Amino acid sequence: MALVAATVVMAVVLLFQIAAEQDAAAELQSRALAERALDAHRAHLQRSLHDYAAWGDAYRHVLPQVDLDWAYQRENMGPTLHSDLGFNLVAVVGADDDARYALTDGVLVMGALPAPLRETLRDLAHQARDTADGIRPPMLLAPLPGEPPLLIAAEVVSPAADPTIPLQPGPQPVLVFGSRLDDAALAALGRTMLLSDMRLAPPGTCRSGTSGLPLRDPAGAALGDLCWTPARPGQEMVRFVLPWLLGGFAFLGILMVLLLRNARHTARLVDGWSRRLTRAYADMREKSALDPVTLELNGQGFEIEATKRLTLAEERSALLLLGLDRVKLISDVFGHVVGDGLLRRAADRIRQVVGADALVARTGQDDFAVLLPAAPAEAMEALARRLVEALEQPLDVDGIEAHVGVTVGLARADGAIRTAERLLQCADMAMHAARAEGTRIRAYDHGLGEEATLQQKLEADLRGALARNEFSLVYQPRYDARTLAVTGVETLVRWTHPTLGAVSPARFIPLAERTGLIHDLGHWVLETACLDLVSWPDLTVAVNMSPMQFQKSGAADLVARVLQRTSLPAARLELELTESVLFEYYGGAKDSLHEIKALGVRIALDDFGTGFSSLGYLMDFRFDRLKIDRRFVKEIKPEGEARTIVQTIIRLASALGMAVTAEGIETPLQMDVLRAEGCDELQGFLLARPMPLADLERLLLAQRDSAAASPGPLDQTEPTIVALATG
């Protein structure tokens, strides 16, 4: 019993010692988090300031005087800097070192600033002008009488890389942003680092049980202490563990008396059971942690092993997430045996590039993760490029030469990214951003996290946008290349968000496709365009269908129902689709298109030349029209490759009995070349921009009146109206 009592005392002492060490560690960690929160706030201030200071339009509108209409009324440097970005002070210091334009809390005050603040701005402007290019702009904490201190940064306004804006002689204007460190701002700042009730207190007055970080002005004088309540995990542990510990030892003492005679025999039995259970658990864990195809770790095993390495390496690790392309297509065409072999070859090639010490895992159907010690950003990107180059080389699988693409997302462990799960999430966001941007490699930055939040908001709002009548249509005319008469219009869908304003189709169309809302949206665009234009009997309505609409059967039924409801003859309808529809959904698309053509509807191939451009598709589907992508039109010159490509497409279409439309025409030269080469239809900003239905009808009426007044009929082909369900 004496041994039990001594053990109890030692355990209690050890418990309190561990609790004290945990509390001390938590205190240090909270201080580091507070400093990191301030650093992040400073970085946000400097980054936002640089975005506005190195802006050619800003330079043009602040010299020689600040253009109030541009800056304030049109909110280029107006109240949104306070409402959206949280800046309490915005000022432009002129060549005479006085504030020529100033906002406080989003309110225009011009030069009505306190004298101490004006003096501070004057000193900061001098420092900013003396700062060399590439050096971090000056920043300081400015005390204000009776108010919380102001974190201020300044940078010289410049035309940056805009060659069209000359640099004016003399002292340059300086842009100043300021953020007030009041209780609300500090509390929000603390929440980003999970620090409770962060606030500013007079020097040396932080309450007992809180932590403090001194803040000083440029002269070194104390402005106050940044106070917060750190976590006390040790105290919580004591409150929870101590009663159980004491109760456990009491029970143990009684139990020892009862089991002393059988202790040796029981120990042998427990030891045998423990060994067998340990072996069985180890075998089960090893099998469940491996991917059966590649024999690398699977997602579960990767998370366990990555957590161990991250714990040991702290913030000195990096993760590359590789997303392979076309694996599903190859599996569907050649079978899953070839698909599995392809994954094994890819895993072997990844291992050859990264070495035996890296942690490699197959974390998704077509995804591989590589965890390794962090290196400088240039070295990590170089490794990612080697992986891309290695995986884009042909992979031989049982005599089949397979070609796959790869996209790499890169993420590094830091104070905000500590766990394996979070590291994978950040790398996944970077990988998807690379795909959206059309690049192969993308490193994660915290802006991607903000972008993901915005995407989630847009996705939630998109679900009710159609019911709230937030979508509208505008029309861009297309012209006959010979007569330059309007032969049709391309219909574009627009989304006006109630708080964000106009949302780009490049942002909301992929969201609609990913969530399945594209079916309802495409249906609405098709039916609305047909209803808008059914009263123009000489016009044909063409609709661009999303690839997602061919994922399931029923595309032909949808077209038939719309034609019936709108009374539009089938011969006046033309559907546009991209080559990706044929490549990704070959079987379903082929059947659906044959059914649609059987209705009497015409088919057009959009963006020809930018995808897979298989002549076999042109033979299989017998399109009625090809549309030349704008990137070829943009590069047209009197002589050159772009003109040769356009000439070849036009001749190919003519040989196959297809009409040709060129889009994106912006210069007279482009129009002249296309007309000379025999293109059928022209479209672009040079001829007309997108317009509402009322403006389009006025344009068509004017053309009709002009044709009626002319001495003879125009030589026109049948006009076409294009309704883009997704563009």
C-alpha cells in the first residue's frame, strides 16, 4: 500500500508539472500566433496598397490633381476601400507633401485631417519617395489623440509597366492606406488565429491570466499592450484527469490486494494476448493503408504517415498533388486492366523522379500525392516541372502506348496549414486553379482560400438565381460576309447578382455545370431566345448546348418540347456544340445528335481548331456549320500561319458542304482577309457589340427599312440567330 501511495503522489506531481509545461507552451504559441496575425494584417495592407499604387489608371487620375469623379464618385478609390477592404484611412499626398484627397472611414474629408496625422503623412511620403523599387514600402503605427493607433503604409503612385502613360517630372504623388487597431478590428484579427478577446490596453495593464504584446510608435514610445486570453490546456487537463487519476489509484489499490496471488499468471496471459493482438492489428493496418492497384499508400495511409512527418518536421514540409488526365477515358476504351496498369506505370515514374525518401500515395481515382521536405519555391517548381515532363512521356501498358496529361498543385506547411488534411485541401485548390487557368503547375496562396469561399457563396446563390429572375439575355449581331447585312445574332446569358453585381459567365457557367444547374439554365436560355425571336420569321435560332447536357439521355426530347411550346419550326433551329462534347461523351452525343437532326434541326461545331479537331468527327456527324475560333482570327495578318489555317478551315468546310462563321473580328484587316477567303458570316466588336433585345429589334427594323428603300433586293443568305445557353 505504501508503494501505491508513493505512486499516487508522484503521479499527481507529474500531472501538475506536465500541466504547467503545456500552459507555458500554449502561452508561447499564442504569442507567436498574435505576431503572425499582425504580420498578416500588415501584409494585407501592403499588398492592397501596391495593387492600387502600381496602377496606370490611378497615376493618370491623381496628376496634377486628384480626379474626384474617378476616385470617389466612381469608387475607384472611394468608400468601398473601407466597406470591402476595411481601410479606415485613404489619402493621396501631392507633390507639396499635403493630402490632396482623403477619406476617413469611407467619408470624403479632403484636407480636413488632424495636424499630427498630416505631419505623419508628410514624413511617410518622404520615406516612400526615398524607398528604392523592389523594397517594401514604409509602414508605421501612428498614435492619434483619444483614438486607437493607426497602422499606416505609403507607396509612390506610378504608371507601373503601362508604356502608354509617361512619367511626370518632379515629386510623385504618394498613396496612403491606414487601418485602425480598435477593439473590433483586433477581435476579428484574433479570431483568425483562434485567440480569444484580443484587445488594446494601456501599457502594462493587461489583466492577470492574459498575455500581452507591446506596440510602439516610430519613436519607440509605448502605444499600448496587445492583450488576449491564451488557452490553458494544462489546467483543463488537471480538472479532467485528477479525479479519474485519484479514483483509479484507489481502485487499483483494492484490486492489487485481490489479485496479488494471481498476478504472475495473469501477466503471462495478458502478454500473450497483447502480442497476438498487436500482430493482428499491424497486419490489418498495413493492408488497409495500401492502394491495391499501385501498392503505394492510399488516402487513409497517407494521412496517417503524413501526420507523423508533419509533426516531426513542423513547418518544413511541402505537398505536390498530381491530377492525371484522360485515365478514365483510357480505362473506358481499353478496359480497367489497362487502366490499372497505367496507374502503376504512373506511380513508378513518380517514384523515380521524387526518390525513395518521399512519401507517395494514391489519394484519389486519378490523383497522386507526394510529401517531401520543403525546399525554396524555385526548387519545388522545378521538381513539379520534372514530374510533368516525366508523366507526359508515353506510358507503355501491355503494348498499348498511353498518353496522359498532368496538373500539379503545390502547397507548403505553415502556421495556417498544419495538418495533412488541410495540406491536401490547399494543394487540391491549387490544382483546380491551375486547370481553370490553363496552366500545368500552381502554388497555393491564401487568395485561393478566399476564392474558394467566394465560389461557395456564388454556388449557393446560383441555386436560386433563376427563380429570382436574375438572368438576362443580350444579343450580338452576325453579318453576311458579302453584303454586310445582319444574318443573325449570338445570344449571351448574363447574371446580375444582387450584391456582387455582374458575374462573369466564365465564373458561373462552370459552377452551373458542376452542380447540375446547367440543365435548367440551358433550358431557360433556349426557350427564352426562341420566344424572343419567334416573331422574326426570316431568322434562324441557334443554341449552344453544354457538354453536361449530353451526360444523360433526353437532349432530343428537350429540343422537341421547346419547339412545340414556342411554335418555332425545327428548320429554323441550329444547335452549337464544342468538340469536347464529342470527345468526352462520344456514344451518348452521337445518338442524341442523330435524334436531334432527325427532328430537322441543324448542327454547328463551335470553336473549331482549338480542341481535338478530328476529321473523323466531321465525317460521323455531318455538321451544317463550322465556327472559326477567335484566337485564329486575332492573329490574322496579310500573310502568315493564322491566315493559312483560316484558309484551310474555310476550304475544308466548303468541300464538306458546311457554312463557316468567324467570330472575334476586331479590325478592318481581319474582316477584309476573311471576306477575301470566302468566309460566309462575320461577327465581332468591329461590327457590333452585344445589345438588349429592344436595340436588336431597332437594328433589324432599320435594316428592313433600308432594304425596302433600296432599288433591288440584297444578295443575302438565310440569317441566323445564335442563342448561347452557356456563353
